[in-house]
Amino acid sequence: MKKSLGYGLMAVLFAALFASCVPQKKMLYLKDAQMATENVSVEYVNERTVDYKLQPGDNLYIRFINMIDERSAASLMGDNGTRSSYMSSDASIYLQSYTLDEDGCIELPLTGKIEVKNLTVDQAKDKMQKELDKYINQTTIIVKLSNFNLTVLGEVSRPGMYKVYQSEINLFEAISMAGNMTNFAKNDEVKIIRQTDRGSEIISVDMGQADILSSPYYYLKPNDIIYVEPLKIKQWGFTAFPYSTVISVITMGLTMLTLYLNYKNR
């Protein structure tokens, strides 16, 4: 009887141990990539093209630089040049930028409205520069997208919306900003929700496969939403399950039962 109880206790302990573990292969990124060695390297081609097209509601940071007369540049900025002042917060960036109206136009002092909808930032810059050259010489324009937002949800350490202050960002960098995936993340079915001209598009990508590096969805676009699904094991509550308490109770119960049987068999 004692031997059976011992085996029973060991079985319970092993079951609890394995139930609380997630297979390592579920947690790995790029798990099928060949490891680079001294004589072998692997390349995954990605053109790194960021072809985001401007849409109504986008905010652009615009700065004018006049090589001859700084006052001319200030007058183009409006508000006595305050738009070029230091931006210390997201609110100031929004207030000091130019917003595309519902028709996809941006209105600049002197030049008036210029339609830039469905143009890339570089294309919009070139178009504004040509319009500006009609009115004033030797003035250079700097244009940047000021509202590159990403939202990361699901099985990550710090879900939320993040501001990106660079022209491009890839999927791994976005997950890194959110504190990496948790141990219960389903990295082979990461969803990217992207706005299109027709509505919203949902793309499923496998971050465990190395070919994600060549995917057209490897580099993200403004306002993308990344959703990391949980593994099925989480639906049983294993992430917060009090294993130590349960094991302690079972151990105590089996110990008491053993003592009782020993006492009864005397």
C-alpha cells in the first residue's frame, strides 16, 4: 500500500510539472533558420521599401529652411516660426504639425492647399517643393510623418499603443517595444491588422519561421495593430494556477493517509 501511495505521489508531481511547462519550440523565433557557421551564411532578401501612402488625418512635420533670409522661412511656417521649435511631447508634435484634411490636402502659408493624398512622404515633399519654388527661391523643405503609431495587443509583456520616431520599423522591433512575447504566446499565428482603401486587412504571420524575414509584412506601416494570440493551454488558467499550493495540499493529504494506514495496521 505504501509503495502504491509513493507511486501515486510521484505521478501527481510529474503531472503538475509537465502541465505547467510550455514546449520550447513554441517559444522560439526563426526556429527553422540554418545557424550561420564559419563557412555558411543564410540570406533572406527583403527590399525594405516603405511605401505608406498618406491619408486624410495624417500629420506631417514640415520645416522650411531659407539659405538667404531666415525671416522668409519663418513666414512660411506661420505663427512666427513656432512650428520649428523644439517638440517636447506627443501633444506638441500634433499641435505643431500639418494635418491632411478630408480631401487629402495640406494647406501651407503662401502656397495654399496642395493635394498629397495617396503619395509617399518623399513624393509629397517633392510636390510641395515644386509649389514652393514658384514663390520663393533657395528654400528647402523637410517633411516627416509625425504620427507613426503602432498598437501591440495580446500575449506580450506590455500591451499598448506605441509612438515610432523613425521612418521604418519591423515586426521584431515592435514586439521588442512591447517587452517581448510571454511564455504563452502563439508565435506561429501573429495577426497584423492593417488599414486599406477598402477597410481593414488581417494578415497572419509565423514568427517562428525564418522566411518571415522576406515577407512583405515584415516591415510595418503606420497604425498597424499587432495581436499575439495565446496558446490553448492558457484557457485552463495555467498561467496563474497555484501549483505549489496544490502540490503541498496533495502531499500533506497523502502523508496523513499514510500515517493513518500505518496506525490502523498496527
